[in-house]
Amino acid sequence: MIPYDLYRLLQCPTCHSCDLFVLDDGVHCAVCHSFYPRCEGYLDLMPRGIDFDYTSKYVSEEADLADELDYRELAPPLLAAGARNRTLLRLLQLRPTDIVLDNGCGTAKFAAWNADRVRLMVGSDPATLFADAAVAEVGLTKADSRRLPFADNSFDKSFSVDVLEHFPRNVIDDYLAETARVLKPGGRFLAFSNTSDPSSLQPIVNLSRRLGRLFVRLGVYDFQREARRKSDHIKALSTWKDVLDAMYQAGLRPVRIVFWNSVFTSFVEHVLMKLGEAAFGRQKTLQQIPEAEMQTTAEGTDREIRARQRIRGRLEKRGSMYYALFAVTLLMELDLWLFGHMRSGSYFIVVEKVADAANASDIEQFEKNSHSV
């Protein structure tokens, strides 16, 4: 879906002009004469003739990752993604009048889950691995977050989930500066990411991880797909002070913080969920598998994808499987309600666009006064 209102927000990402005209084939810039084609379900708004010094693996390896990510079908918001989404809604407080940007949207699942809550939901990502539901319900753009194709002060709110940890610091600075530029004054941005800061509850969390490693050694399951997904994590914002420094530098003032100490979540992700995937992802006999469906990815990844596909089929019926996983989602969310005030590596932060960046004393004062929920 490319909604008409999306065109009203655009500026040329190459020369920054808002002198654009729209034809059936796409968007044309009257100043630099760049052409941005209309593709199937999205606009290609990548800046022309600009070479960046950093490229995400999701762009450079997009074709290879397409099968592995199993991105086309969208499940309901459950488990870790469901807990993230419920927290996003609670902290960002989306309204029916809001114009919202999912900046670095990936499959755009969070945008699709919440598109009906706002006036216009826009998803932006340089890779086009968009879920089918997102193509149908979200205004999607192929764009680079260092040169967003949107005019100043276009959005009421923006969010990113599992994005910042992938970038080096200079890219994060450009990403946040562009996010601030396209937000309206007083507009809010929510980020979920993680640093390298240890949690005071880490010994409890590690119990689940050790149990998970035991099952891996026994050959019950593995973490191949998860390791692949996290293989490009840089965590350039390695400490909590780095996070605050970056936000203030971009002119974004922190207003709300919740930490995710994954006491319950770690047990679910390292033990409970993986045992379920091992059960649901058991291979069919070779005679039962059509040649066209033979997978080329690693065995552990294949097993996880099979499990997710089979579970998705059951979730569509909203029966006992759905409500069991919803209960597990609420269990994971308890980590936020019970321990959200205790600093850890994973965090939600809500920031507000202000006229000037605050100084170091403001950062220190905010750290002293900040509370989670």
C-alpha cells in the first residue's frame, strides 16, 4: 500500500528538495532530476549517487537472508515480540491522529500490528524484506536512515525496535539526528535496544542460559538462527551513559525509561520456547517433502522455521495454542513491571524532540530522577 498521504511527507533524499511531482511510475525531483520508482507495495527512496561507509548485512545479504528470516507471513504479537509491542503501546501512547514512523522497520511487523491505531503508519528500511500484511497496511519506503526521504517536522511519533545495536557510532548519530529532524517539535521517539551493561540480576538470568546450553550439548536444539541474527551486533552504545549522550547530542530529551531484566524472558527464550520449537520442528520423512520445499539453510534454522510455520497455522484459529502463548507473553512482560527500574543491558527509552541538546549536568540529573513505570 502506498497511501496518498505518504506523498505529502516526502522530500528528495538526494538534494533535500520538496519540489517533487508524482507520476504513475514513481516520484520525480524537479531540482536534481532524481527518479524514485514505485515498486510493488513500496517506494524506492534511496538517495542517488551517495556511497555510505557502512552497509547493514540485511542489505548486503538480503537475498540470502530472505528464506532464513521467514518474513512473509505475520504471526500475532506474542512472546518477546508481543511483550515489546505491548510496552511500545504503553510508553509511546499512539493516538488516532498520529502520523508515525517505524524507522528501520525490518519486516515492518510492529508497524503492521499498530497501523489501525493511527492516522498514518510509515515504515522505512533499506532492505525490502517486508511482511505481506505490512505491504497491505503500511506506507512502506525503501530508504536509508542517514538520509530520510521525509520533510522536516513530518511525524508526531517514531519508534525503532532492535535497530541501534546494529550500527557503528557515526551511523547512530546520523540516524538519531535524522529522526529528530523529521519529528515535530515535542514529538516522541521510542527505541528498544541493548548495551553491554550487566544486570544485577544476571546470575539468575544465567541459570536459564546454562540449562539451555545443556540441551544444546544433548542435541535437543541449537541457537544457529539466533546467532546468525545477532552476528552483526556492534553495540557502539556500550554503556547507558553512551545512550544518553547520543540522545542529547541529537536534541532528544529522555522522558521515560524501562529496563528489561530478562529473568522470566530468559527461561522462556532459552528453554521453554526452544523445547517447543524442537517438538514442532521435527523433520518430515524425506518422501513427504516435495522437492520444491527442500531447505538450503542450516538444519537448526530449518527446524526453527518449520516450527514457526506450524505454530502460526494454529495461532490463526485463536484456540488454546494462542491463549497459552499469550499467557507466556504476559509472563515475559512481568520482567518489565517487576524489574524495569533496575538497570540492565536491554532497555526501552522514550525521548522528546527539543530545541537544544541538554548538557552533561542534565544527563546526570535525569539519571538520578528517572524511574521506569
